Amino acid sequence: MQDEFGPDILTLVDDEGNEHEFEVLDVIDNDDGCYYALLPVLNNPQDKVDAEGTYYIFESIEENGEQQLAEVEDEALLDRLAEQFENRFEELYGDEEFDDALPEDPDNIED
């Protein structure tokens, strides 16, 4: 029997009830908290081209006993996390292009 592993996919629901799928690129868990680098799962080829290299950084928080992902609002922290993730991407993914990617935060997307 051969085990096949695919990407970890999260479905997040925004405040309007719209579902958005993301691939988990990496997770950083440190003294500042737990942070996810997520890549949108896009089906339209043009959307894939337009979004190439764009990923999002979310903070894992606990609210009412449930894990949720929230925007990182501290710009200095976001910059530090982006640098850490991009260094890790180079280690994990080698030559793939993440250098030009800027982290973005969609408004109010929750898990």
C-alpha cells in the first residue's frame, strides 16, 4: 500500500459566509504566537497568473474555545513574519519564486 500525501487545505469562512480555500505553506509557532502562511487555491488559470507569489499571513487565535485565523494587524510583526516565512520557503521549496511575494491579509476571513 502506498501512502500519498497532498497539500494541507483549509477552508476559511469570511464574515459574509463566503468560503475560501487555502493551501498551508508553513506554520511558525514562537513566543509571539502561532502564524500560518496560506496560499489561495485558485481554479481559474488567469487568477493563478494574477496571484502568482501572493500568500497571506494569519495569526491563530482562540475565541470562544475555537481556533480561528485572524489578520496580523501589527505591521512591524507582519514584516518580521514575512521575512521569516520567506527564509523558510527558500529552505523548503528551493528555487521556487517567493522573493517577490508580499503578504496580504484578506479582510475578516476566519476558520
